[in-house]
Amino acid sequence: MVKVSDLRMREVINVLDGKKLGNIIDIDLDMEKGKVLAFMLPGQVRGWSVFSKREEIVVPWEKIVRIGRDVILVEVPTFSEIDQQYSGRYGDDENRY
């Protein structure tokens, strides 16, 4: 059995590019079924002020490859893949304003 506090101490690594994503900041649980739904990891910071908000990376349980003694291996798209996937979808039109 693994404690939540032990999971939060482990480094999370993306197997697609080998980058360290950080440590788990939150865990999404289904209390009725007793299942882990996802891990939340720190994402990129948006903005430059003291009040800037950090996005979260949500890793669904299905994308967790392996939970080891020291690290957790996950399979999530890289930031560049996410940007390419969603660029131009939401009306990034130069003449919009």
C-alpha cells in the first residue's frame, strides 16, 4: 500500500520526452468507487505579476505508466505538442480586434 504523502514526494517524469514535470500537487479521487482518477502537477506560469496563475497539468490514471520507488512515469503530450494541437482553434485571427 502506498500513502498519498509518499506519492507527493516522488518526482513525476514524462516518458515521451524524459522531462521532469515536478511533484504531485493534488490527487483527484472518486470517493464512491474508491479510485484515483488523476494526478495534478504544476504547469506553466501564466503572466508576470505576483498574482499570476499557474496552470495545472492533469494526468488521468490511464496515462500513468509506472509508479516506482523514487519516480512516477507518465505519458502526457509535451507543451509544444499541446500548443500545436490547439493553435488557431479559438479564432487567433490577426484582424479580430
